[in-house]
Amino acid sequence: SKPNIQAPLDFEADQISLDENSIKSIGNSKLVFDGLLISSENLIYDRKLKILTSPSTFSVISEKNKFSGESFSYDVDQDKLIINNGELYIDEYKARVKFSEISVYDRVYLNSESSSYSTCEANNFDWQLNSEELLINAENNIGIAKNTSLKFKGVPLFYSPYLDFSIDGSRKSGIMPPDVGHTSGGGVEIAIPSYFNLAPNYDLLFNPKYIEKRGSQFGSRFRHISQESSSQFSFDFLPNDSLINENRWSYGLFHKNKITEKITAKLSVNKVSDNSYFNDLSGADITKTSQKLINSNYLLEYNSDKIDASIGVERFQVLQDVNSLIIEPYNKKPEITFDYQDNNEYYFVNLNMKSTKFGHPNLPEARRDIYYPHISLPIQKSFYAIRPNIGLHHTEYVFTQNQNRIKRTIPIYSFDSVLNFERDINIAEKNYIQTLEPRIYYVKIPFKNQSTIPLFDTSISDFNIDQIFQTNRFSGDDRINDADQITFAISSKLIDFNGREETKAVIAQRFYLDDEQVVLYRDDTPRNSKKSDILIGLDKYSPS
């Protein structure tokens, strides 16, 4: 807002002297003027020129911003503030600007030299824009940077002679930085994406790309969101690929619709033109070049306080490599799930039910029904927790071709116990609560021969910190491992004054009290070691 130049100047200091030319405040000086609080060791106000200066470090606090620096001058009539070697904090956008010199006009227009801009937390300028000149119009939410480089932890990632952006990070139409790369199959690749902020609730990204050896590819992504739904549609098209003389394309559609307060529908449809699409046209994105399965599904969900249920179908497009063929996974047509849970401070009861119809063009088809009731009687105190759990896992298969049935019933026992110790600690002038949590996790599952059960959706889970505290080492339900094992772990967390977990470190190892018998495939060799590898995990919250 425009300043009120008639507002009074209220000085406060250890000593104040004034004459017809100036007002000088010496020692712990503060000045309140038209919504500004200016603090410094010493302040000098020229009564004729109406200019306030400070020869020492200072801070200027307004309704939305805070400035600090080595020295400043403030023209009251012009509402012009000039600061040397300082920092600006824009509270509304959680943004910081460090600069060698900055000029502020009418409290909304800023022009700085040799500046860095970041929305990271204080003393953590991981991501930053470094500019020779930076102009910020807070009233119109526009920033303009000249001769700018984007750096992450000091490493330059991008340079532009001219850049404009929204200072609060909101969407803004315009041409985005070009993406230049090179692949052995396509040669030089140049993409120049354009972003269109069509409305507050939908936008479009248009991404034309020139591929030296293949031709011009056109990509697009459209997003739409409303109070009850969200959608995204992407389409990429390469007409007449010069290397194979064929059109190449891919599309993806995702839609989520909240039908009622408890019922949600989700649709995901994805497809590509040929088996080599990702390998040829994904650039250096290794996660895509190695992708062999494309998933499409439809899901209808019901969620309430105690009941979660769903019905859905799922199918895959398989991208085959003639030199390394893979077996096409089963489709689910459909899968019905039902999960009931009830708990209080004395017990936790859970009933999982799932019925899946597996379809396949070449392999035996079947319906798999699962019933898994289990109960836990937890004891929770301030410094320890004990969670014994017992369940009964029953599975029944009905094969489509001959109506043969296979049944499997297995009891599952587990016992989880954790101690919790806490202390206050100060690290780098910041206060934390540090925890120390020893943990013992025991699992007992008797052996059940499952070699006659086909594998519909089951594989071996990766062995990691999360898996070591699970009862079953297999993902899917066609195998349930036998177990007589105990896991010892110790973890430590750093929790800040807001209750946010900033860092967590875990070390764990599992010990086997009996040899393994259940394997994924009949010819797999069972484990015979008595202990697992030692696992170490470290998670750190990053505010940038």
C-alpha cells in the first residue's frame, strides 16, 4: 500500500538528540513509521531532505517483509529504501533474497544487484537463483531476473540471460527452458516446452522435440482439477520415424472422481505404439528405458472409519525384447477387496478379505479367495510398547478349466516390542528432541507345502528396512513363508520443536532360528544361513 508521508516518526533509543536539521538516536535505536519498524544501533534522520540513514547493521520489518543489512537510507517522501549487503525475507511467499544492493519503491517494487533468490529455509540455500539484476513486483506477483543461473548446492544447472517468474511459485504461462540432450539411437535431441496456464483449475504443457535421427516429436500434457475430480491426459506423437518409417505414439489417461463422501472412482489407461518405444524415445530416463510392463486399471473404492472396500480390473501391455522374453503377467478381472478394522486402547481387530479372478491367454486361470482375520492386544506406555499379534490366513483357489480346488490355512504369530528414550539436544544452535528406540520383532509361521500353487501375482520382496519388520518375505499371496525368526533393531530420531521428524537412523539384523523350507519356485535353493545382512537406513527431511 502507498505510504502515509504525514504519519509521525516515533523514535526510541538510549539517547536522542535533535536540532533544526536532524534527529539522531544513539544506542538500541528503534523507529516506528507508517507500519515500519526500523531497528539499528544508531539512526540519523535528515529533517530537511526527509531521509533516514543508518551507518550500522539494521533490520526493517513491514507487514509482509523483513530486511536486514549493513547500512541503508530511506527517503520518506518517495518511500524509497536503498540497502547495502543484506537479505530480504518475503513472509507471504517464504522467499529469501540475498543481495549486494537493493532498492525498494512503494513497498512493492524491488530492484536488486548481485542477488540470490531461494524459497529454502534459512541457512539452507540448497536451491537458488543467482542474478546480476533481480526485479520483484510484489503487487503483481512477478519477478524478472537477468543473467541468471540456477544452482543446487553450488552446482550450476541452468543459465538464462533473461527469466521471468511468479514470486510465490504459482503457475505462469510462458516458454520454459530448453532441454538439450544426446542419445546413441536418436542423436542430438532439443525440446522447447511451452506452458499454458489456461485457467485456475486446468493447464496445458506443449513439448515439441527435435530428434536428429528420427524427426520431430510432439508432446502434450493436459491437467484438470475440480472440487470432486482430477484428470490428466498426455499424448506424444512422432510421425514417420525416419529410422523405421513408422508412426510412434504413446498416451496416458488418469481420472479420479469423488462420487460421494465415501465412494471414489479411479481410471488409469496407458498404451504405447510398439515394444521399443521407451527404449528409443525416452532419452536418458533409465526408469523408462527399462520399463517392460504398462499398467491400465479401473478401481471403485469405498472408505469409512472401519471399512475399506474396492472392486477393480487391471491389465498390462507387455513390451517384449526378442532377446529377453518375459512371461505376460495375469490380468485381474476383477479383484474385490474388503478390509474391516476396529480398535481401542486394549485391542486391534482386523479382517482382510480378497477375491481375485486371474485371466491369461496362455496360462491356467483361477479365482483366489483370501480370508485373513487377525487380532492384536497392544500395551502402549510413554516409554515402551508391546504388540502381540495372532492371525489365521486362509486361501482357496478354484481353477477355471477343471474346477479343481486348492486350500491353504496357516496361523501367523508375531510379537513386536519397542522401548523409547528421549533427551533434549542442541545441534548447530537448533534445539531437538533425540530419541533412542531399541526394538525386538519376533515372527513364527509354521511350514506349509505350497509347491502345487501357481504363481499369479507373487514374487520375492526386496530385503530392506521396511521388509525386515514384515511377516512375509513374499509380495502377493501365493506364497507365505515359514518363519521362526527374531529381528533386533535400534533407531534414533531428531525431532524439531514443531514435532517434525528431521532425521531418522536405523540399524537392524534378523536372526533365523530354523532353516527355510518355502521357496518361490520348486527348484529354488532354500536359505540355510542363521542371520541376515546388517541393514542400515538413514532418512533426512529436506525443506527445500
